[in-house]
Amino acid sequence: MTATQGRLAGLSKFIFRAPRWPRTLAFAVLLGGLTGIAVFDSASTMGSTYPVLLVGQDAWQGIVFLGAPTVVAALTTTTVDRALGGSLTYNRSALLALLCELFVVVVLVVAGVFAAVLGLSQRFVFDALVVALASIFALRLLAVLAVSRVSVPAASVPALVQTAVAAALLFVYGGTARLLIDGGSAYEAYVVFLSRTDHGPPIFDAVTIDHFLLLGALCLLYAVAVWAFLVAVERPWRRALDVSVLDFIRGFIGYAAEESRDLERFFERLGQDAVVPVSVLSFRTIEGDADDADDADDTDSNAGADAAADGGRVDPDRLGAEKARFVLPMIHPGPLGEIGGGDLPRRVALSAEGIGFPPHATAGHDFNLVSETEVDCVIDAADRALDDATFRREGTVPQSVAAGESSVLTQRFGDAALAISTFAPGSADDVDFAVGQSAMAEFRTGGVEDVLLVDGHNCHTGLSGAGADLGHVTPGSERSYDLYDAAGSAGEAAATADRGRTELGVAWDPTGWTPEEGIGPLGVRVAVTRVAGVEAAYVLIDGNNMVPGLRADLLAAVREATGIDHVEVMTTDNHVVNRTRADNRVGEEVDADALAERVASLAVDAREDLEPVAVGGGTERTTVTVFGNDRTETLATQANAALSLGAALAAAVTLFAMSVSVLLFFLT
């Protein structure tokens, strides 16, 4: 992840779940009642003989004049919007209406304070109310355009509901109706029929026809301002990506509020086809072999005559149930939450017959899947990779090598090898796809055909502490050459290491920790191998990187509990933990001691579960649609520019609109 992509990832802090609309409207009615008690002081104009009744009347008036427009807008905006081809939901509509009510209340309170302090007339308060009603129209217009794919004129209809209802109530219960009566006509009778001035708050007498004329003019002005703002923000996106910024905002809001898949449809328009390898290691039990115990005692480099002849090949008829499966697609689990490939590790793990281990591959955000359906291609490729796999009993003892900042723990099983790389204790993030491919090529010089080169993804200082460099390992960097050297040495070490019968034990605990605490649904998984008497422990935590120092604590805990020297900790980089936080590493929320105790306990359980296994592996290529080369960076750049420049542009447009509003007040 680059620094630019890190700022884009920070958008996840704005993600929230829209509350259910009945709860939102209940709060809106309560707010209206409380505001009515504070604003409509009936006791000052009607006496205080029955204060409880007057307080109840004030609350009722607040509910009618503030809460009612909110309720009507919440219940009708969605209907009108959908009739015009939009997609606004009731939950979003209610939340939007409540926010607009809050805005109006704040404006009224501030205007009331100014009027009291400066000795201004009641008309000033209603002037401010007119500006507030026009402003919430502009806010609602922008929101409807962001959520629904409709034109500005069409969006203006549902956007105007709350303002129109409030204006209608002011007309009926204010002093405007009386001013329109011109004596003895049918029109007079109609106006008198509509007028309810005797039932409204006395302060409504300050409302005049000028307020309604100004309201109409301001709504038109603000609609033009919203249109101009969107055109200005939209142009760079069209030029750079040929997509609409509104589509991005619409998808982002939809996923945040309702878990819709509109954001995936946006990413599909950006996506590019990519051919990616999917590598698999499958560990299966062996049935009915009387020589298994003897083979397990072979500790010399040849591992017996049978092993030397065929590497301990096991007849397919003797293969038992799958005990564990390591699956490594060269895909990045992103961009966030369950969008795209964000939940890739869980899907891959659940597709395995045994306990699934889906560690993080050497791939960055350019290799995010554009939609969840693309995961099916990855799972199918993993299954195909094992169709013609040869399962062998033979493995090598684990080997640890280092070069510069890079270290690799590797072990060969039959025709395939598992290699886990890390730059810890240095802070590092994703390893670029090209760097990973080159490193695997270096590893293959040792003679292995299929290698699962895992990015341990197990030490990072966080988005705020990394500065401009977030630790992305790119081609040409010093770390990339360290990884090449370490991978080459690991391949040679695996080729010459002592061989023997492979045993495997596994343990898994989903834990009680949640994605908000940095732990995904796969929890903690541990696999322990034993070859020629030498053991290795592989710990996989379902999370996105780890705080510095935690890896060392976990390694120490496993070694102390089991006596195993070769230990490595990995994370899946599962982005479900980043649904509401861009930076949610393992160890930020979870207690380190509790996690170390859990990992050590699972390592002990996995060690006790050791039994002879046969291992088969393979690699299959598949075509998937990913974000594509440089598209993630371009998207991040445009989004960050829209946030920074858009805020300044919005301020400028708002200042211009407010200036014209003040001018209109003086001219009228």
C-alpha cells in the first residue's frame, strides 16, 4: 500500500450503518418536541395558569412544525425517488431527513441567540429559517444525486419534500394567508379555509409573503450551485478514469449504510483482466500402510530406498481425508470489508475439505478483485490444481535463511514447497506482484516446480506512524533484492535439506474476538509439521498485519510451550477487519498476552495431533478481473484530490451562494 492508497483507505473511518428508519423517526419526533418546548414559549403570551398544559402545547407545536416535515420527508422521499428511477432506501431517507432537521434546529437556536443579544426583530429569525430551508434542499439534492442515478431536475423533486412541507406549514399557520385576502372573493374563502393562524405559535405572525418568494429564489440558486459543484468535481474523474465520481460516492454510501454491491459495480468498470497463479498444498491422511511407522523413523538424507526411488509416492487409493490445505492465490484481499476480494481468505478457507490455511500472497492493491463473484474463479483454480497432483510422504526438514532485511522459513513437501517471507522486525506492508514473481523464480532454481511464497505480513507501524513510506515492497527497492537473495538461498536450502516422512498436526480456534478488534472469522490456525525428527510451527492469524513486537512475542510463546525452534507467524490480510477502520492491525485492540496464550495453546494442541500424511501440490492459472496496474493509485489520487479540492470548492460555492442570499435579503 502506498501513502496515497493509505489516505484513500482512511475513508473507511466514515463507514457506518444507517439505523433503522423507525428508530430514526422516533428520535426526530422527540427532537421536535424538545425544541418546541425551548422555542415556542406559550406561557409568555397566554399566561401561566396551567404551565403543564402549556409545556405540552409547546412540545406538540415542535412536533408539528419541526418533526412533521422530517417524518413526511422520510416516508415520501424514497417513494418519489424510486418512482423517478432512483435507489434511495427508507433508512437512508430517514437519516437524511433527521440530519436536515438537526441543521434547521441549530440555525434557529443560533439565530434566536443573535436576535436576543442584538435586539433584532422576530423577522430576523425567520429570515434565517428561510436560509436553513433552502440549505437543506441543497443538502438533500446533493445526497439524492449521490445515491441515485437521476438527473438534477428529477432529483430536485424528492429533495424538495422536506422544505416544501415546512413551507406549507408556515403558510397555513403563519400570517401570510391573511395578507393574501383581497375581500369577498371565492379566493378569500379558500384562503380563510386553509388558514390556521389561531392554532399556530404567535411568533409565526412575522412570516410574510416575502419569505416564500425568497425561499423559492434561494432554492433555485442553491440548485445551480450544487450542479456547478458536481460538474467541477466530476471533470477530473471523467478524464482520468472515464467514470463518474457520483458512482463512487453512491457505491461507497450504499455499502456503508446498506451493504449494497453498487461499489463493486463501480470497480467492475475500472477493472482489467489478469492471469494469476493459484498454488495449493494439500495434506491428506494415509490409510492401511503397515510401513508408516518405520518410514517415520528414517532420518538420513535418503530416507530409505523407497523414498529415494519415488519420493514416497502414495497410491491414490490409500489417501484418506484431507487434514489441511494451504491455498495461495496471487490476489490481494481488498479493498475493504466484504467488497471485492475483501473476504477472500474466509471464502477460500471454507472451500477446503480440511482446515483451510489462506495466508497472504505477494500482491498489492492493484490485484484487488473487483467483485466477490471473482472469488469463485480462484476457488475453482485451487480445486483444479489438485486434480492431477501426486501425493508423496517425503518432506524436508525446515530451513531458515536470511538476506539483508528479508528472512524466509521454507520446507519442501514432495513436488512443492512452502516458503514464508518476512521483513520483521522492520515495518513492511504488501509485496508487489512483480517482486513476488521474481522471488519465486529465484526459489525455483533449487529444483522445485511449485512454491507457495507467502508474505508473512506480520509487522507494521500503522498508517499514521509510517510517514510517506508505508512499507510497500516495490521493484527496484533494496528490500526487493533482499527478498530475491533470500528466496534463492531458501530454494537451494530446500533442495539439499535432510528428508524424511512427513507428519502434520493442526488446531484451530475461531476465538471470541471480532473484526472490530482486528481478528476475522477464521480466528487463529496453527499447523505443526515433523520431518526427520525436526518440527516447525506455522501460525496463521486472520487479520491485517501486526503491531511491531507482537510477532516476536508470539514466536517466543510457541517456542516456550512446545520446544519448536522453527516458528513463523502470518496474517491473512483479511480486509473484513477494515470495514470501519483503515488501520486495524492485530494487537491494537486485542491484548498481546491473551493472544500469545491462545497461540501457544493451539500450538500444543497441533503438536499432539501429529500423524503421518501425504502431501500433494500444484499451481493453476486463472483469469480474474482486478483493479489493474496503476488503477488503484489513480483512483486513490483522484479520491484524495476530490476530498481536498472538493472541500475548498464546496466552501467557495457555499460562500458565493450565501453572499447572494444576503444580497437578496437587502434587495427585498
